[in-house]
Amino acid sequence: MAKTVVQKVVFKNTTPKALFDLYMNAKKHSMISGAPAQITAKEGTPFSAHTGYITGQNIKLIKDQLIVQSWRGADWKKKDPDSTFMLLLEPKGKNVSAHIVHSNVPDNQAEGIDKGWHSHYWEPWRQHIAGETITRPKM
């Protein structure tokens, strides 16, 4: 069985471009996550994050609007298929609503992934946008 993680997060005083770049620019992605990432904003290219713990491929990209990736964790069982991660960035005045759907997540990984998006991405994004020091959970 697999689960779907669905989240909606509002980021204040930012733009879809700024958020898209935080995820799709390798230097910014690494700075936000606190671990090396290899990623580029080109469809069909592979990516990795968190020192290779996360790997996948960019499936569909619409600049500053949409990111769709195949995605898997290094500790997933070999029989587990890749999951699909989708991030839609919707401008709302001076804010951006991020609609996240992470589907086909193995049951035993869903809770950690749900929490991980918040602790390793959305909260550091908020801190960065506010000009604060990024704090990260201990691994």
C-alpha cells in the first residue's frame, strides 16, 4: 500500500519565483536543507538532495509555478516504486500558497515525509524569507 501526503503552506511576503528558486537552484536548495543537493531546473534531468538520500527526476517544470518529480528515499525497499512529488505555487497578493501533493509514498515512510517537508523545507523557507537564521532538526 502507499499513501498520499497533501499539504498547503502559505509563505508571506515572497514570490513564486523566489520559492521556485529555493527548490530548483542547487546552491539555494543546499543552503535551505543544510545538505548537498544536485538539481537543475530542466525537465528530464535527475536530481539528488540531502547528500544523495533523496533521488529522482524532474518530470514537469513550469518556471516559477510547478514542479513535478519522481522521488524516492535511499532507505525505501527496492520493491517500493518511486513516488511522485508535486509543488504548485499560487500567488496571493504579497503571499504565495504552496500546494503540495506527494503521492505513492510507502506506508512506513508517510509520517516521516509529512513531517520532513515541514522541518527540512517549509520552516527553513519561512526563516530564510524573513531574514532569520535557519534552524534545522537534528538528524
